[in-house]
Amino acid sequence: MKFRANTAPRSVVNRLQVTSMIDVIFLLLIFFMATTTFSQPEAHLTPGLKEQRAAGRASDLEPQIVDVVRDGDRDVFRLGARVLIDKASLVAALRELPLEPGVFVRVSDDVRVESAAAAVQACRDAGFEKVSYVPAS
């Protein structure tokens, strides 16, 4: 098979059509300018943190702590000076407390896992949204 050499005249130069490319660039520029949403200046944004103008209450300074400790052969719940032996009494005692500050569940090392989970669930059942688990050590 014999190949022929390209016999096209060399004077014909393929030119790039720049006019249509400029039109496309301007259309894209107009599109992006029209669809862009500008953010508000930071001075006009609402702050994520709200300032608290009221003076602090005594309950703000004292965290609410539920201690789960071993007393002889059983696990008990301590809420301040009160000693509670079951989950239902713990839920009833926790419902008397304010819910905003939250509660800490502090568990000693020798307590069964079921008692620790019962304390956390009792806090949730009482309506607390901020429940923190803290090991005693």
C-alpha cells in the first residue's frame, strides 16, 4: 500500500475563531456575576453567643453531680447529701433540679456498668440534655 504525501498548499493556515470564544467568556462572566450571592458584612451578622446580662445565680457556681459509688454489696447513687438506692428515686430527685446547667455523672472504679448506665439514663429520663460522664479517678 502506497501512501501519498500531503499535497495541500502550505499557505492556508487554520485560524482559531477568537470571536466565538470571547462571546462564551463574556456569557460565563455575566452568568457568574448574576448568580453570585454576596455575604453580609460581619458587623451585620448575629452573634452565635448570647450575652448574659443577669447576675450569676448560686446554682450556676455549683455543678450538679450524681456520684455512683459502691456501698457494701450494692451500688448507690449520691446526689449531694441524699443517698438513693434505685433508678426511680434518682429520676424523682433529679426532676426537682434546674435543667439548664446540666449534670455530671461521676462513677467510681468498683461500680458495675449497669449502675453507671442507669445513672446516665436516669438523668436523660429526668429531662437533662447536658449529661457528662466523669470517672472518679
